[in-house]
Amino acid sequence: MVEIALLSNRKYMKLQPHLTIFIQLSNPKAILKKNLRNFSCLSTGDTIMINHIDEMFFINILETKPGPAICLIGTDCDAEFSTPLDYKEPEKPAKVEQNAPAEVQKKEIETASV
């Protein structure tokens, strides 16, 4: 089905990569800019595929402003990355009791004096 939409010249989009590794690449915005040349427009809710060094990355378009669709032809876009779909909070290291070695020494001394 073909739909007709009036597209804004203003360029803003909020993106959500599927993989954290995409935002860890040396310059993800430059990679994105290069690959966006393959698209004439984007809409909120789209998922695009970007190829970088023979690896495919999927990216969700979470938001476009000022409307639900933007034209990409001949202009730059402001892009903001959201938390990737596969992101997991790093585990916090377990607290190590600072007094533990002194307590162990105290118990050893008490045991030795019995």
C-alpha cells in the first residue's frame, strides 16, 4: 500500500539500536550518516538496517520531529541514541567488608590463647 505524507524539512530523530555494540563502534553517528544516504525518508516506528564492515545492525526509529515522518534528501539530521535493546546494567561488585581482616585476626588470637 502506498501512502502520501507531507514531510517536514526539520530533521530530528531518536534512534534505538538493537545491539549495544553499534554505539560502541568508533564513530556510530558517522556510520549512521553514511548509511542514511540510502533512505529518502523515515517514519516513527520504522526499523532500518545499516551495513558496516559486512555486519548488519538494526535500528528502531523511536521518534521524528516535528511530525511522524521526515525527509532525508539533501540535509543533515540531528540524531539521538536511546538505550539499545540488548543493553544490560553492569553488575555492581559485592561490598567487601573493610573490617573483615581485623576480625579474622582477632578470632585467631582468641583461639590461640585458649
